Amino acid sequence: MITGDQIKHLQSLLQSGADTNFFFSSIRSPEWLPALLQHGFFDSPPKPVRGGGWVQYPPWPQSRYLARVAAQLPEVAVKAALHIPHTENIRVNDDIFGVALAVPPPLATNLLPRITEWVKDEDLRWMAIDVTDLIAHTASADFKSAAGLLRSLISFTPDPEKQEKARIREAGGLVGWGLEPRSRLELHAYQKLLTTAVPALLRERPLETLSLLAGVLDRFIQDKMNEDASPGYDGSVYWRPSISASGQNPDHQPVSYLVSALRDAGKTAVTDRWITVDQLLSVVQKPAWHIFRRIELHWARVFHAQVDPALLRRMLLTSDYFFSGNFDLEYGQLLREAFSILTPDEQTQIFQWTEQGPQADDLAWMTKNASGEEVSGEVAAGRIAYWKVNRLFWIKDALPPGWRAHYDQWVAQSCEPEHPGFHVWSGGVEVGVRSPLRPEDFRAMPLPQQLDFLRTWKPKARNWNGPMQEGLAGTLQAEVKAQPVHFFEKADQFIDVDSTYLGGLLRGFVEGLKDHAVSTWPPFWTLARWIPNQPDPETELPDEFTGQSRPGRRWLSCRIGLARFVDALLKGELVKLPLAERASVWEV
């Protein structure tokens, strides 16, 4: 046992930081810990040292020692960790995490309230990886606190540009851009948090864990949607094209990982018999957003053999699922899986809905072109036929002869869908809006030929599935994503290209540049300075889908895309920005 005299002698020896560092780095015995705590050695952690644009976090030998011996004397170690005053020193807090991970879970839970307070600080996002391990470590001992810590980390903050976007929207200038709540974590940390912490919580209380994930997703959409959005509409067919795993789902958005975590946790909970299918479906009953209806349809398909047939029939015979384009993929997949359980009369209802055709809102824009003018009867008939083909495509092999003949006739008037159920493909190409070039044909062109095509090709008024600028922009975006450095270092050659294509170029950079090295920056800065200088008066912008026009600015979306690219660049989320290039950012 360490005596008071020994401590006094120690204090007389520790006359410098070097002495203190040597002592605490050398001792391995926990025997010193109670006396050190009693005599104030854990009272004053060093503060961060801040200068002009920089900050240093001095190591604290005492906390390093504490983390090192915590497993040998856990109760005293936790007491000492709680005794340390709150600090912004990252190194000290990291050592306290080490204590929490080293001691048994029931003791570690005593540190959870303090750690939960830390993670509310935006500057402490670096701790997410350690917190992930801590949640998994303490889930069995204190589910409520561990779950609260997870919720605080995976929740989103409102879009900081909300007020500015509202102002632009009121002026009629914001077309196609919604609010974007922000994650407080880097993408890799967010992903690890979900893949490591959620399974640990799920094993303890599956329904509460699923409800937590659903609640965070519900809050995200509430913050994302504008006040004037249609009830239930969340645009999820664009930011999460498929509930199932798909290469079309964006891999750079935290909310997409959140949807996957909820989907997979639900499947695990039922497969491992922790909850019933009815309990699982109840998790997504309350929120009204379309993403929850799509998750419900997905789970119903995955577990269709365990779902009450009456419930499956109600889902398949819900007219909104059938007619609305917001459920095409998940409804179609369920229809293919469970069509056989419908009675003959119920199957006839599906056929009758198909023959009835699209509802008034959809029909209105199918009969007009991008300028709002009426299209020919042949073009309109082709678009309506394509809509019908999309509805029956999933069950075409189960159609009775008479209905199969109808289906084949509609196919002859239009075509079968290339990517059934998807509203976006290859990073933003919408079904019905095709590219005039196949990806392999565009890729085979040298850059001068690609640029010439982008500058000269013009869409024509064609059938429902004809090529459009958005389709070509998606082809460009996919190619840029595959070869980001090639295009980035020749970006100045895109000057005078339509803003639609420049938007695809910038999105391709965002999706493809991470973990790449760029050696030539000036071409990009030349393009980046050129974009904001383009005249952009308010004008009438035609919507290629509805055929309607509204006031707006042609370059606004491209400029916002550029601003977001530069913002991600400065945050270190993309390619590393050399110090020598930072001055160019301010010129943009």
C-alpha cells in the first residue's frame, strides 16, 4: 500500500513535465492509483493549446497511466475517470474511453452519461469509433444509456442552409434542390457505428432498437422535406432507389446506411426469432413517409411465407401502391412474389387497374412535351402503353392468355423497362429519360469527341422512353465517377458545355474522387471560376417530365453543386487539397 509519505516524496521529485512523464510512463502497478487519486493527481488535465488556425492537445501522463491499469483495478479507475474535470483535450478523453473499454460493462456504464455529453460537441466527432466499441461493450449492462448514446451520434442536424433555401424557393429560383440534414460524423464512422453498435443493442432489445432507428429516420425526413411537400412524399425513390441492396443506392450518404441498418436489423430480428413478423411490421406503421411504406413492402416480400395472407392481399390491392410511382420497385417485387395468393377476382382487379391506365396527374404530363405543348396521339399512346407494361412486367409470365396478348401489344407500342421499378439509374438518370449513347459507346470516344457530342446533341420530341439531356448527363456522371482524375485534370475543356452536363460532371467528381491523388489542379479552378460568372437571369425552365414550366435560373443547380463540391473538398471528404491550392478556393 502506498503511504502518504511516499506520495509527498514523489511530489518533491516531480519538478518538471519530463519528470512527470517519466514516472507515469514507467509504472505498471495499479497499487499507486488510490493514493494518486486521493492526493489530487487527477485534478487538472492540460487544456488544448490554440494558436492562429491551429490547436494542440497535450498528452497527460496521468490519464495514460489510468487507462493502462484500469483492467487491474476497475472500480478505482472508474472513480478516477469520473473525478477528472470536463476537458476539451482529445488525448485525455481518449484515455477515459480506454478506461471504459477496459473495465467490466456494469462499471463502464457509469461513464456513459459523461461521454454522451462529450459527443454533443461537434469538435469531438473523432471519438465515434471508440464510442462505437463502447456502445457494444455496455449494451447488455445498460441498454437505455447505450441506446441514448447511439441515438445522439446517428441523429442528423437540420440543413444549415434552410433559411437561405427557403428565401430562394419563395423567389421561384430553387428547382430540384431540397433540404439536406447533416450527419455529425464522417461517413466511415457513421457506417461503423451502425454495423457494430446496432447488432449489440438488437440482441438485447430488438423492438426498441428497431424503433430507435426508425425514429431517427423519421426525424431526418421531417427535417429534409419542405413544409409544402405532399403528405407522405419524401422523394426517397431518388435518394434511396431500392430498399434491397443495390449498386444504385448512393454509397456516400449516411441516411442510406441508416435505411440499410433498419432493413437488415429487422430481417435479423425475425430470422433469429427474437420478434414476430407482425411485430416487425408494426415498427414502420406510424410514420407516414413513403420510405416506411417501401420498407414495409420489402419486409412483407422477404417474409411473405410468414405474413398473414389477408395482409398481403390488402397490400397488393392498395390502389396508391399500384398507381403511385413512389412504390414501383418494392410493390412490383411483392406482386411478383405473392400474386398467386390473390383470388381470381382480386387478380382481375390488378388487370382492370392496368387497363384503366394512369391517373389524371400522370396522364396530364404524358400528353405534353417539355414545352407544354400537346404531343401527337401516337406519342401519348406509347407513353401510356409503357406505363401499363411497367405495371404488369413483374407478373408477365403468370398472365392468362388474354392478358398476355394485351401485354405484348403494349410492349409493341413502347418497350419493356430496362431497369424495372427504378426511378433513378447510374446516379440520376430517370426511367423514361434515356441517354442517346450507351455507356460503352460514350467511353470509347476520345475526350474531344465526347465534348463535341455534349455541345451539339439536342433532344428531340420522341416517345415516352426517348433520350434526354438528363440521360446524357447521367452517362457522363457515371464515366467521370469511373475515371475522376482523367476528367478533373482536363476540367477546363468543359467550358461552354450546358449546365445540365456540368452538374453531372460535378456529381461524378463527388462520387469518384475520394482516395484519389490529383497532380494538376489549374484546369479545375479555371472551370470553377467560369461557372459563377455565367449570366443567369430568371427565365422559364421547362420540366422534362411534366412538360410544365416555372420561373427559375438555369445555372442555379450547377452553382449549388459547385459550392457543395468545394465545401466537401475543404472538409477533407474528397481528394486531399494541397495547401498551395487553398488560395484558389477563395477565388471561386
